[in-house]
Amino acid sequence: MNLIHLLREFPELELKSVPKGKSPDGIEIAYIQSDSRRTNAEDIFCVSDSLNSKKEEYISSTKASVILIRNSSSIVVPDSKIVLETKIDPEQLQGRIASFLLGHPSKELEIVAVTGTNGKTSLTNILFALAKEQGRNCGLIGTIGVKFGDRLIDTGYTTPDASSLNLILKEMKDQGVDTVFMEASSHGLKLGRLNGISVKAGVFTNLTQDHLDFHPDMEDYFESKFRLFEILDSSKSPFAVLDYTSPGGKKLLERIRSRLPNLKVSALDGPQGEWKVADSSLNLQGTSYTLTGEGASRSIHTNLLGSFNVRNTALAWITGIGIGLDPQKMLSSLERIPQIPGRFQIVYSKDRSRMAVVDYAHTPDALENIIRSVRDSKPKRLITLFGCGGDRDRSKRPKMARIAEELSDQVILTSDNPRTEEAESILDEIQSGFSKGFRPLLREADRAKAIAEGVAVLPEGGCLLVAGKGHEEYQIIGKEKRHFSDVEQVQKAFGLF
């Protein structure tokens, strides 16, 4: 792509400087990257505002010949570089430029994006399974990784950066994928990672406290989530699906109707009554409920456990209808959804007399939901084991302690990913949330030891809930990332290997 063509397409860009002896119409652009390590000579290096004081350091290390910066920046760029400027954070333009340079791959895909504090991974995986069983060639992008064909790629992000995301979508398109289900994190939405992506449907699960180390307040967190519905592609007859009764659901519906009055919305248990859930039945064999909507009432049966999966599967059903999936086939598929790693993942002892549940729950709301869902199975004793991540929102630590104390028979405190915080200091802050006189069954910073002890004291008919890390196969201590799997540790404690 010639630089002149790029400038014509994006009037927001201003050519600030060109090295002596070079002409803009002789400069070819291959791609754009915000990671200096991924750049080549014909690339644009997008210098996002988030790089802060390290901007000059990364500019000096990049191979890219073109530098894109905010025009208010006072950083020094070497004379050998071509400089493009923009009035906004360059990261907000990155996705649109990446999409343009790749020929807009997302426009040839049917993309469903799911946002919310909890449930994004479960819902996208359920949708992926439903669509795949109906012959769709599907792609999946989210916390557990990127999946299409026989490929599984770990990106390290719920929503990859804009350049990586467009490259993934192009590869999916080239491999014949037609339908993509992706998680849209609040970070990704606020940082513009979905800008330029052609999205057909936006789905909202819930909004509860999380990521207040990144968002200044809950309103900013909500607005970041709402951004998904603002960027839906008007050329694709877009629609929104939301859980009206969930935290944030009513507010989101009101905001959509106020700001986006022409957007089609389906609200689960909403005020218009178009979709309703009733008669839920929960046990360790599965989940059943009645879903009424579009003039019909259907009995839904799924192998997925827990009350939150009533909401997840109902949202998946409504979304599936919106993208043209066959209702009768969805009924059959919901009975055998593949187990989602780290989401109510059950591990039994050899004789099946005891069990553990491994779940990613790492927010107050998610912890409460998973404990209540385990309670529905009526274990003889429920021991909840959890910790909180370091260098993250500290205000949720005592809140999670209160929830665990109130809803569990016993509590074990341990480390999550302490990162650069002292593990014992994190445990002190968690423990401050317990009522006066309450003592946890065990306080053990070594997570492997804590899990082993939890299994050791588990009585027949008891359940150990291991919360916080779910599918993760690592633990971050200091700045070191070590292999660690809750599932493996539970299996080891049960003597399964």
C-alpha cells in the first residue's frame, strides 16, 4: 500500500516529516504494529499513549520506517523515520488502519462479540459448539485462546491487540471460517482493539466490580462495555442480546434505546417479555429449564451445571436464533456441550465419593455465583479455596472474603497470582473482610499445598471449590511465570496420577 493512498483513506493522519531524499509517493506500507518487536521495515509503528515514558525507547528499537504518534507528543523521533501524526491516541486508529491494509477481512465473516464481567468464555464456547454442530466453520477468540480448524493459539489476551486481531481474522477467512465468536473485554473496547472490525451481534452478560485498577470508576467500565454496541456494523443488520435481570442489564437496555434507537435488541427476562426463563431445575446430572419466546415454549436440557449456565445457555439460544441456527438442532446440541476448561470443571475422586470444582471465578459476583451453584448440588460440606491476584483491584479482596465466609462451610485462603505483591500481604487484606472471630480452615500461601490439604480434609460427599485461576496453566510470582494448573493439582491430590 502506497503511503499516499493511506493518507487519502485516513484524513485523521497528517504527514509531519519525511527524511531527505524520500518522497511520500515512493513509500510503501505493509502493515501496522503497536509492538516494536513485531515490526518490519515497511511497517508503521503505532506509538500508543499507554507507552508513556517508554515511547522513545520503543521508537529507537523498532525496525519500522514509519512512526505514528499523537501530535501533542514531545518525544524525539530519529531523522531517518517518516512521522505521521494524529490528534487522538494512535491506538484508536490502529484497528481501522490494520483492517484497511488487510482488505477488511472481518467484513466477510459473521462475528458475534460477547462482553460482560463474567460469562464471556462460557458463552462464546457454548455458541461455538452450537454453530459447529450445524455445519458452520467456526472461529473462537477469547481468554482460553484462539481456535479454528485444528489450531489452538494462546494469545495471552482476552481480546488481542488490533493488529493481531485483524491478522487472526484474515487467517480465519483464508481458512474458510464463516462464523466467529469472540470475547470483547472492557480493556479491548476502551483501547480501540475492535475499531474497524465488522461485528454483527453484541451480547451482554452482566457488569459487576472488576478491573478498577484500569478503569477509574464503574461508569467508565460500563461505558467501555457499551462501546461494543456503538461499533456494530450497520450494513449487517446488527442486533444486541442482553440479560435484563443481570447487574447492568437494565441500564444497558436503557442506554441502547436512548443512544441507539434503531438497534434491534432481545432482552432475556426483559420488560417486553419477549424471552422468559422459568422452572429451573439444577443437579449434578445437568440443568433444565423452560425458555419461552417468539410464540413458543421449549424445555431446555443441558449437561452444563449451575444456575449461571441457565442464563448462559438461554443467551446462547437467543443469539443462535439471531444468526440463523436451527432451533431443534440447538435443543439436541445443548444436551452435550463439551466441558469448558476451568468453568465449573468437575474432578471426582477415584471412587467418586468426593469432588472438586475448578472455576475461574475471581470477582465478588463470580465467586458468589459459583458457590451458590455448587450449593445447589447439596454437598455434605463445601470448602471454598481462593485467593486474589496481586497488582490488581484491592477493594474486592475483603468483599470476596465475606462472600466465602457466608456461603461456605469452611474457607481456605491461598495465593492466586501474587505478581509483585507479597503473598502474605494479599492474604492479610482478604482476611480483613471476615467477621470478628471467624478463622479460615487454613491459610497457606503455597497454592499446591493448600489444594492438597483441602482434598485431604474433604469428607465423603464433600466438595472442594478451587476458585480464581480456572483454565490458567501458570502462576505469576514476582515477574516469573511458572507452570501451575489447579486441575492438575486436584487430580494429583486425589491420587489420579
